[in-house]
Amino acid sequence: MKRYGLFGKNSQDFLTYGGRILVHDNRAEMEFLFPGCPVRELPQDIPPDQTLPIEHHPDLSSVSFPLRREDFR
């Protein structure tokens, strides 16, 4: 399964929370939630314990996955 992460324009690295790379398995959903932030596929050699699915980020606790775009109008 492919994993996607937010890529920092300034840092030129994947964005993290608590030292873990923020990831999601749906690129389109990630681009919808974070417009203007580049989304890139994570290299497969990054182990799952070094990642944090965005649905577990505390600021996204009110968001249901899979996304229903009509909930954002």
C-alpha cells in the first residue's frame, strides 16, 4: 500500500508530529485537507512505527475518514 506525506516547502523534508511523519493512504484526501502543501509518496523503507496516520492527529479528531467532501461546505 502506498503512503503519502506532507512535504515542507522550506524544510524540504516530510512534516512530522511528535517526531513521526504524518501520512495518509489517499493522496487526493490529503491534498484536499492541506491545500497548497506538497504531498509526496513516502519511500517504502520508512517503517510504520516512524509514521503517524493523519486520522490520529489530535487536530483532526473531528474529521471522519474516508472524507465526505460535502461535510466541508
